[in-house]
Amino acid sequence: MMATPTLVARQAQPTTTGVAAFLELLSTPFANQQQSQSIYISIGYSFGASAGLCFLFCLLRPRNSAVYAPRAKHADKKHAPPPIGKGFLSWIKPIRDVKEAALVEEIGVDAVIFLRFLKMARHIFLCLTVVGCAMLIPITLIGGSDLYKDWPNVPVLMRITPQYFYGTKFWAYVVYAYAADGIVMFWLYHNYRAVTRLRRAYFESQDYQNSLHSRTLLVRHIPKAARTEDGLKAIVEKVKQTDDVARATIARNTKGLPELIEEHEEAVEDLERCLAKYLANPDKLPTKRPMCKPNKNDQAFKGQHKVDAIDYLAGRVKELETEINEIRETVDKRNPLPYGFASFTHIEDAHAIAWAAKKRGPEGTVIALAPKPNDLIWKNLPLTRNQYRRKSIWINFWITVLTVAYVAPNVLSAIFLTNFAHLGVLWPWFQRNLNAHATVWAAVQGILAPALQQLFYMFLPSIFRRLLVRSGDPSKTQRERHVLNRLYFFFVFNNLIVFSTFASAWNFVAFVVAADKASGDTWSAIVSGHIAQNVTTTLCFTSSYWVTWQMQRNLGAAIDLLQGFTLLGNWFQRRFTNPTPRRMIQLSAPQPFLYADYYNSYLFVITSGFVFGPLQPLILPIVAIYIGLDGWLKKYLLQYIFVTKVESGGAFWRNVFNRLLFATLLSNAVIALVVTARGSWTMLYCMAPLPIILFLFKIYCKRTFDRRFKYYSILSLDQLDSKESAMTSGNAKQEKKMRKTIDRVGVKFGHPALYQPLTRPMVHAKAQHLLKDVLRGQLDTDVQANGLDGSSDMRGRQQYSDIYMSQMSQTQTGKPAPHFAGEPTSNTPAFEIVKEDDLDFENFKRRAEFRHEFGGDGELYGIADDMVSSRPGTPSNASIMTMSTLANGGGEGGRGRRLHSPASTNRDVSSGSRSGSRPAARVAETTYSPGYAGLRGIDESPERAAELRKWESGDITDDRGALLRNAAIMGRRDQIAGGDGENAQGHLLAPRLQGMNSREFFDVGASGYSTAAHTPGEGLTPMLDEEDETSYDYFRRAGGRGRL
């Protein structure tokens, strides 16, 4: 009761030694703070700075759409947000009027559930504000009124804490605990039910119903005897018998192929950086060429310290490319791996088997629903149980080391940053300066401590993510959920337990040691230490710090809205560095939303509010205001700026639900501690049912919602009644198509290292004329043909033809000359020339190397990889064909030949420009006779796209334009009806598309990629799918070279 006067008097006494002063500070770090002045300054600063940043955002937003609306620019029509005007406050109306149902279609289920989580937290704290402030503030003011008469200098914020009274008044805290738990459980139940409805709607959505992963099982830990397709089918059939027969594929050992591809990408990026720096000013090259250290894995340069960077990296890229291609040709000779995939025609069958095998599969296998292919962490799938266990032990060990190592700096920050007077005790000069400028230092104290604390925690998620990459999680979504769990534990342990209670623990241990030495009775010393009262007093003092910390969160929300780090970072990189073309493209892409980071941030805010709200009721309205405002601002960020990298359909919800229950339990523990120290044991007994109630509530929600949340159905299709079976299975034609497309499960879930196109070095067009000299003449004659020396020899020959064809390589028979700076030689890889106008993500969003990083599976851009009717890298739900599709024959890897998916002809997707759209196309597959084996593609370069636009618009009137407009379209024998020729003899057919000119066939979009928009016509028959060339079986035939 007299704690404050005693502490003030004790601190006023002079300290004899620095060690004694430091020990004194450890025992009372929060005592005698100048709370009122620093907290008031912090509140004013937070609201003032936040308002200023919001004002700045309103000014900058209309002028910087690349930063404040990249999602609106790059998303397709289905996922594009509502348009926003250029007005000062025009951004408010679209986010104010949008409904949740529209948001699900626009930003996805993960983002909608995140916004619903914020809305739920706001409702919880609004209710707690009403209950807590109305109940606890009057009790604390009345309970300590006698003390305040004798000690009128007690700060106002301390008067509403429970440290200045005892007795029966603490029954109010018991009632508050029950009321708070009831409020939390009500809103959790209400939102669990709503989230389950969203999850069920996600299951019924067209995207999920048409995806392959929805009907595919991932089977791990397969025994050696069963590592065949038939063995995998047998394992699945042992779990549950279904009318449908699974289509299975076993993974093949790629050995070091993924690591080689990773090294290749690193070498390409290093080469790009060297060239970007060296060729930054093409008119004045540096006198010295860049040097670098050889890669430690490169045995040919072992022992050499410095080599020419450009020559070395160009040669290394080519060597790695050759080695990768050789391994791909022989991958089928490797042994099978202990995991595989099994797909079914019907989603019900796959989910029913996953439900039946949720605990353990036959023969020690683990059977679960397969994530999306781009969500898998392939290198972790072959891990055995022992390997996974060892990885988990090591990861947990290093996380524990990091958590414990942070205790010491956390303690020091709690002593000195929260109260500069403590620093003055050890530093006399600073104490004099502090006394002379008390107001200035009070302002710094109110701002600096929370800001530095927040700054440190900005880097923690990336640290944990790097650690957990090696944890063995099979998917990125699961890894992110584990990042959330570990981050939350770290924050709670260090900030709420260590940061807030270490002083009491230090004081208690010191007292017990001293008493034990005096009396020799350790137990009596422990009892007389009054640990509960000491902890309660420390928590009450600490609560004032958390008021300022919560205020800083409002400022953080404004900074996030302003995108200050992104804005300044992009400007700095463009202005003061030499970014590569690839980096310039990445800077213009919408950034992925880090759900684990944001969830953890808000969960920690909520937990601190739950814990310190009963001790300092003003925290409750502050948290409610912060989450309410920030939740509204986050809606804008998710609609216009951020993208969901991998849509999981709300997989984070159960992690969030469990941590909110834990936070509620922690709040109950703090209230129990308070009523035990200053109330009675009877009050503690009355609170005993609360943990049991929370546990029963969790069990109830799990049994009520979890099964419907995770599984589409726990019954196979043959177990459902006839009416439901008819509704689910659809017509026979659709079922037949589904059966055929899932035969390619080995394609969709094949390791990307087997087929993903290798990254090519990008060079800015301004340095194109120097590339040959920089590479010291190593490029072959095709470099000149492609324009490095201004020659147009090949193009001149091209105009005397009745069929428009790509430029052909002069050195490789039957191979087209790509739009790169040169054909790869034995020493030099091909380079990709990018013009200044093309350095925009809009022109590259259909390429897997960019799309997977800034758009997940491509669904946001209308080119989802996971549709059952498409191969990886091919637009499946598009009514258009990109130039990349034409050039590569349907696949990113350049080996496929299918121009368009039959199932995708009725799907509507916008192209690079959303100003208009063409009718859906039905396009026949096209390949060529052996004589045209090398002419399967059309140049996809931005230069060729611009030239096509000029030809079609009439800007070019020479023979080339006329020939293009009147050129025949190359067809495929035996597969196009309605053309001239004899199908039985296998002649090459050229379909006569009446009423369609070349502009309708080659519609060049603004993005620089050609799009085919065929008018539906008679006699165009969709082709049957062939065996995909990215499957495992494909590589048994030496990559399919020469195959038509």
C-alpha cells in the first residue's frame, strides 16, 4: 500500500557504487517514472504523426499508382478492385462500400478471413472497454481514495491500477474475468461459424472445383516395396474403397538437380548485377572490368582468389545449364522417392480417404490432402520421420537459444529505455543534462523506447522464417503457420513475461538469498518474500509503458498505409544504385502479404491488451481504436497493394483461434495473481472453473466446425445418396473430361526442377550494342543476325515467303532464333534484351519466374497453374493465348506443343489491358510436319510485338506487312476439321477461317505479348490432350527430342 512512497524515497538516496546502483535498478526498473509527461507527449505525438502521414498518403496516392495500386494494375478483371478517382479522399468510398461477398471473389478467402479477424478483435475490445472501464475504473478510484488524500502526487494513470487497495473490492475483478471470457468466447464462436461458411463456399467455388490439388492426395513415407504407381494405388485402396480408381505417380530422385538450378539462378543474378554496374553508362565504361571470387563448388577455379567476373559468371551459367539439361535427360534412371500423389475424378473420394487416414495410413504412410503444386517445399517431401525429427529438434534448439539470448538486451532496454533517469544514476553527466532539459528528454523517452522495441521486432519474422525453412515442413503454408506459432511464443515470453516481470523475480531471488543466509530457513524466506504482491506491483508499473507502446501502434498503421519503406526503398534503388532489369521488374510488382507477420503483430497487441487491460483499463479503448482504424486501412492495402502469394482457403484461422484462447487464459492468470495478492483465496477458488470452461469451449468448436472446415466431405461419392451424387458428379461429359485430365497428375505434381525453364540473364537495351565486346567476342554469328551489329540479313530473307515464320538460327538446324541477344555458344549463355519501356511487371506477370514470387499460382492474373485442364505454365482459364504460349507451344519450358486447353475456351480473362475483351476462343492444337520441326514457335519479344502492332495498324506498308496479313495459318494434320486436304494421308492442313483477318488472329496486347482471339467458327475441333512432356515418363525418352 505504501509502495510508491517507499520507492521514491529509496531512489532519492545517493548511491555509493555503480554496481550497487545497477543492482538497485534491476530490482525497480519501472519505479519513479515520469509517466504523466512522457505518456501525454507520446499520445500527442502518435496521433499527430499518424494524421500527418495519412495526409501525405492522400497527396501521394493519385500520383504514384505503381506504389499505391499495383494490384489494381496487374490483376485480371475477376480480381481487379473497384476503380479509384484522383481525388484527395477518393480512396475511402471503395473500401467503405465493398461487401464481404465481393471481397471473397476479389482478394481471396485468406485476406477476407484476416479482415474478419481484425473486425472480431475490434468488437471484443469495444465490449471489454465498456465492461472494463465502467466496472474497474470506479473501483480503483474509490478503493484508493484514502491513500490519495495522504499522497496527492500519485500520477493519475497509477490511480486507476489495483495496487493501492485491498479487500473485498477485488470481487469486481473476478466478475470482470467471467465477463471477459464470455465476450471472447461469444465472438470466437460467432466468427468460427462465419469462417466455416467462407471455407465451405471456397470448397464450392469454381476455382477449387476445377483444381487438381482439391482431388489429390499426398502420400509420404512410402515403403520401398510399394514405390510404384500400382503400389501407391494399393496403399490408397487399403484406406477406403471407392468406385473410382486413383491415378498415381511416384516421385523420382532428382539428385542434385534442384541445387544446380538454384546455383544457376544465383549465377544469373550475379552476372546481371555485374553487367548492370559495368554497363551503367554505355558511353563511358569503367577502365577496370569487375572481378569476383569463384564459387566454392567450382573445382575448375579452385585456389584462385580473383577472376574476371563477367567472363567467369557467363561461363558458369552456361556450364550449369548444360549440366542441368544432361541430368534432366537421365532422371528416370534414379531410384524412386518415398512420396507420391494420387488423384481422383471426384473431390469427395479424395477427401473421404484423407479423413479416414488422418491419424495414420497403411504401412506407416502419412496420407493428407495435397497442397497446391507451387505451395510444396519439394526438398522436404522425401524426409524420413527420423530426419524430420532431427530437423525439428535443431530448429527448436536454435529458437530457444535466440529467445534466451534476447533476455539480456531485453532487460537492459526495460531498465534504461523506459526511464532515462536510470541511465542518469550511472552516468552523472547525462543526469545533469536530463535535469536541464526535462521536457525534451520526456518526449524522447515517450517515443524512443516503443519505437526501438518495434524496430527490432521488424526483423524477427525474417529470422524465424530463415530458420524454419530447414524445419522439414512439406508446404510453405504449413511453414508460415509454424512461423506464426514460434513468433508468438517469442513475443509473449520476452515482452510479457521477461520484460514485465523480471524485476519482481530479481528482487524475490535476492531477498530469498539474503534471508536464507541470515536464518538458514529457505522455505520461510520464500514465504516472506511475498512474490505475488511484488509481481502485482511490478505489473502495475509496467502497464504505463504498454500505454505508450499501444499508442505507437497507431503510428505504425499510418506508416504501413503510406508504404514509406517501399516508396523510399524503390526511389533509393533507382536513384543511387544500378538495379538490374530483373530488379526493376520486381520493384513494379505487387508485394505478397505476409500473413504470419501481420497475424503475430495483432495477436501480440491483443494479448498485451488482455493481460494489462484489467490492470490499466485505458489500454482497452486504445487497442479498440487502433485495431478499428487499422482494420479499415488494411482493407485498402489488401484490395489495392498486396497480393496473397499462396491461397490456402483460411488455413491460419485455427492457429489464430488457439492463440486467442491462450491469451484469454493468460489474462485470467494475471487476474488470479492480483486477487490472490490483494484479495482472498476464496476469489481464486471462484476463478478455478475458467480454464476448464475455455478448454471445453475449444473441444466443442473443434468437434462442431473442424471437420467441415478441413474436408469437403468425409463420405466417398458412392456413399452419398443418389440425389447428392447426381448434384456432385455432374454430366457424363464433364466426368469423362475430368477422368482424362487427372491422368496427368504426374505433370501437375512433377518436381519443377524437371521442367521449369532456366532463367536467362537480362540486359538493358541501352547496352545491347556493347554486349558482344563485353563478352570478348564469344557470341556466334546469330548474335549479328539478331541485331547486335545492326544487321537485318535474316529479316530481309524473311519477307520473301508466303508463310510468316520466326527468324531461324543459322547454326542450329530447325531451331528458331530467339529474341535474346544471341544464341548460346559453348562458352556463353543467351541473353534477354529488355527495353526501358518494357521494365514493368505487367509485361512479365505470365512468366513463372516472376509470377510464382508475386502472385502464387497465377490465379490473380487469370493464368492459374492448378486447373485440371492446363499444364504448368499454361493459361488454363484464359480466352486468349499469350505470345509466350505460342512461342513455347503451350508450356513455359518451351517443349510443349498444345496451343490452348480445350477446357479453357469458355473462360473469360482479360489481357494486359482491361479496356475491352474479345469473344472466347476455341483453338485447335497445332504442330508441324517433320520438315517444320523447328518452327513451333513465334518470337515473343516485346520488339516483335511492337512490330506486329505496326503491321496490323497499317503503319508498315511494305511487303512484310502484306505478307503477314495474308499469310496462311499453319495447321496440324489429322486434327483440324473443315480444312483442305486429306486427313487420312496426313497432309498438313491450313484451315480457312472465313471472315477473320490476321488482326483477329494476332491481337497484340499492350503488354507486349501476343494474344490470339479467334472468333468461334465451324469446323474448329478442340484437340485431345497428349501426354505432357513435363511428366516423369517424358524424360524416359531423352526429353522427347524430335518428337512431334
